[in-house]
Amino acid sequence: MRVHIGSFTSGGGRGITTAAVDPRTGALTLLSATDELADPSYLAIDHGTGVLYAVSETEHGAVAAFRPTDGGLTALGPAVPVDGSGPTHLSIAGRRLLTANYTSGSVSSLAIAADGRPSGPALVLAHRGGGPDASRQERPHAHQVLPDPGGRWVLSVDLGTDSVRVCAPDAATGALRLHAETVLRSGSGPRHLAFHPAGRTVYVLHELEPQLTVCRWDPQAGRLEPVAEVPLAPQGLPEGVRAYPSAVVASPDGSVLWVAVRGADTIATLSLAEGAEGPRPAGSVHCGGSWPRDLAVDPSGRRLYAANEHSGDVTWFDVDPRTGQPRRAGSLPVPAAACVVFA
């Protein structure tokens, strides 16, 4: 098994790093790296074709495709513009590639050609609105876009407008059409969301106000209904230090959630023993570095990986099979690490 790690070349990163995963220990061993694409901060892999996709989180945002080979990653043609600025997330929805463009506050949809390359022109849906934080919410800031488990809907999380939009892809063109919008706590700055493996519960993570909103998901109606809030503010932070949650993932068996919290530099564990809609704090551990930007769980659920951007490493943890608590097991230096995906 291999992992691909995205990083910020503008921050000294190598671009996309590929590492082998030891099946016994989960340890990472560096295999190759490519800086062909600027600031590939988020990655997604098509497990059917093996093609790896990456955003270029730059002013003139773009996406590129790579095919893994024994010698490293081979680009499938030049990067394709997304007609948006600062794409910070991407996902695959059928034969379309979706990007969330943070700076321009929009989401883009591009076709995927038969050979796996993204194909323009991008079809763009602009978000509207803002929030009370003048420095962070002066306009929309789309931070994540992904299809629901059934593939019928697309959800986009916007930090600037304190909302999650549900969109319906046009069957003929692939363009995204707004279907519904769920407004969350004002000023909370939703950043990312994760589905429970059962597909009926969504966990929305907020960056500006450390909390998790639990939502009920209706896949038939395409509706998201908030049902609970879980505070995530760590105790005992030094004066002047704020907590900025960054990533939430669910274990494959649906028993726990893990949340990365920058500033505090921790990974919080939330137990789902009381049900998918009742996460309860169950402890936290240090992330192993500084500024954990992303979390990834291996397919078995036995290990957790944190991309620590400021300390420049990917740290892995063994997961206690009974409690879900992570225990640090090792790390790999990866300057300006931003994202981890399993091949």
C-alpha cells in the first residue's frame, strides 16, 4: 500500500510525496516526490483507475492528474484551470472532478476524460453571502465540496457564509445547481464535513468557533438538518492561543470520530457509542508536530495519519481497537505537509 502526501511548494514543500506503507507497522518510507504542480495542497484518488488528482492552490487555481508508476508520478498532460482562485479541496463525483475555491468563494465542476485527465472548461457555481467576522467572512469562502454517499447530491461547505449548500448535478452537463442551503451558527466558520459510514449522519466541523455540528441527512430529499452541537475548545491553552479545528474523519466501523485541532496541536477522539447522532468527547492526544491540517485513517481503521503543516511531517498513530484512542507510533519528514490520501 502507498500514500500520497500533498504539500505547499510555496512553503518549502516537495509538492506531492509518495511513500510506502509497512503493512505490519503502518510506518511510512519515502519513495518519490514531484514539484511539477505548484501548491498541491489537496489530493484525491480514483480507486477504480488509480489516477491521482491534485489542486494547485494558487491565485489562478488549477487541477492536474497523475498516474502512479514504479518510478513515481507521471503527469497526464498540463494542469487545467478551474476558473476560481485558491482551490483548497477536490473530490470525484462520477465522471466529474469538483473543486472548492476558497478565495473566490465558488465550486467548479470539470469533466474527466476517458484517459483520466480533467477536461475544461470548468462549470462554476458562485456562492453568495458573508458572515460577522470581518477578517475571515467578508465574502464566501468555499472550503470543501464532495458528493454524498449515494452520489445523487453534492455538498459544499462555506466558511464565509456559515452554511452548507446541497447541490444537484445536471445529468446532461455536470453543472451544479443549488438545491438547498443549511445555515449554521453565525460566525462559526464551517470548514469541513464527514459522513458517518451508515450515510445518514453528517458531522460539520467549524474553524472559527471550535465546535462540531451533528446533522441528520435525508438522502431522498437532499436535506441537512442540524440536531446537536459538540464544543471542541481544548482546556488550558496559553493566553493568546486560539484553537482552529481543521479536519474530521470517522472510523470505518463508525465507532469514533477524530478531529484535528490546530493551535492546540491535538487530535480529539469522540466516541459514538451512544449512536451516530451522539458523539461524546473521549480524550485527546498531541498531534506529534505542529498545526495538523489533515487527518487520514487507513482502510483497516487500525491507524491514523496526521499531516502537520508547520512542523513538516506526517505522524502516524496506532488506534486502540477498544477505545479508538490514537497512540503515536512514528513520523516521516514532509515539509509543509497538507494532505494524506491512501492509494
